[in-house]
Amino acid sequence: MKSSRPKEERKIKEHITPGNKNRHEKNEQEVDGIKKEGPGQNGVIKAMNYNWHPDCFRCHICDKCLADEGFVKLHGRAVCHACNEHEKASGLSYITCHKCRAVVEEGQQLKYRSEVYHAYHFSCASCGSELSSDAREKDGDLYCLRCHDKMGIPICGACRRPIEERVVHALGKTWHVEHFVCARCEKPFLGSRHYEKKGLAYCELHYQLLFGMLCYSCNQVIPGETVYALNKAWCVDHFGCSVCDRRLSPKTKFYEFDYKPVCKSCYELFPVELRKRIAKMHKMED
């Protein structure tokens, strides 16, 4: 018995993704996630919002005719299923320009209003020069890096991008808070103290490890003889009574109060009860 079903028309298949779903609403039939568009009259193929001669509708990668093969939309271009699988397997995904739809090579990208373009499609809003990938946006306009830097916007000394929130001023430069880091361990200071050496900033730990002990009094590297007391290091000239500032020698008798040295004269002026508590505390520690 012969089937009364008419001869199946040639169909073009397109892969559906969330990004292109709303662009294909006319003359389409959805079957198992695949949208099929039949060719228009007079041998015209309707696909991707354009009309094509059957022989002109070809894979963007291998140039195979897609009229009878079906296609997959990849980065805004039609490709055959074989090329699509090869691209996915090799991980060679690429970015296309929102304006010209050509591939954007590394170093040419410029992101503007959430889309990616070739930077050379734009000119600086100030000097009119052709832009490069390091262009900056301000109030909806694009500027070359030189013009942008002249606009008074602080630029981060690390990433060279504008600072729009909190600014750190250090080493004669401005920094994003998260980009002002120790030159050794690269941990952000986040407001904590840093130590400078030859134009670089270091945390206390790595400053001491790299450049020597820091004097507890002046916070500078101890240049010569060091006095060690109370688990701290001191310059010889800076080791003194924390009450009267009288200089102490390593052999001078002193007392500890609040983890700081106190000379005998000042200690004897303390209230009796306080001296008893200090003595009792030291006895317990011993």
C-alpha cells in the first residue's frame, strides 16, 4: 500500500540556545529542541533571518554546502555539524565582533555596553584617534588611555584601570584597595601598616625577613648593634624607659610593664598595689 504522505521537503536544522530562541519565531516548527525551517519559494532558503541561494548557504569553516546538511549556529555563523563537533572537541571557541561579525583576535578586544568589538571600530571621543584594547569608558563615551588619564580620574598603579571607589595613596601612586599588596607575598594590606623599600611595599613579616630586624621604637631596620629585650628588637639609641624616655643599656636593670621596659626610678613611683600585682604576675609566669 502506497503512503499518501507527501514527499518530505528539504529542511534546515538550527540548534536552539537561550540566546537565539527569540530570534526565530516566524515560519518555524520546533521538534525535540531543533528548529526546522523549510526553504522559501523559488529555491530560496530562509535561515538566520536572511534569504540564501541554496548554493550560497555554506559552512563558515569548511565551506560545505548546508542546503541538504542542516546547520548549527556557532558564534553568529552557520557551520555544519561536523565542524561544530570539532570546535567543541578541540576547545577552539572564539569571539566575534558585534559590529562586523569577524573573529576578534587576542589583543583586539574592546568591551562596550556588554558587547565585544574590534577596538579599531571606535575613535577617542576627545582626540579622535583610533582606539586600542586599553581604551576606557566614561559617561558612555570611549577615550584613549592618554586622554582618559588627563581627565583627573585616579588610575591604579597595578592594573592601570580607573579607580571608582576607595583609593589608596602610597609609593607616590594611587591603587585599588585590593591591588595594593606586599611585593613578596602579594597579600593586600587592607589598611594595615606597610613598609617601603626601593619603591616597593612589604608587610612587616617579609620586610624583616628580607631586610633585617625592625626597631620596636622607630620601626626602621636596625643598622648596627641590636638590643633584644621582651621578645623585641631595638636600636641601641632607642632602647629606653617607656615612662621617662631615659636611655637604658642592655646591662641596666629595668622592669617590664605592659610588655615595655620601665627604669627602676619610674617603677618605684608606681603605687604599691600595682607593683605587687606586677610582681605576682611575673612570679606566675616564671
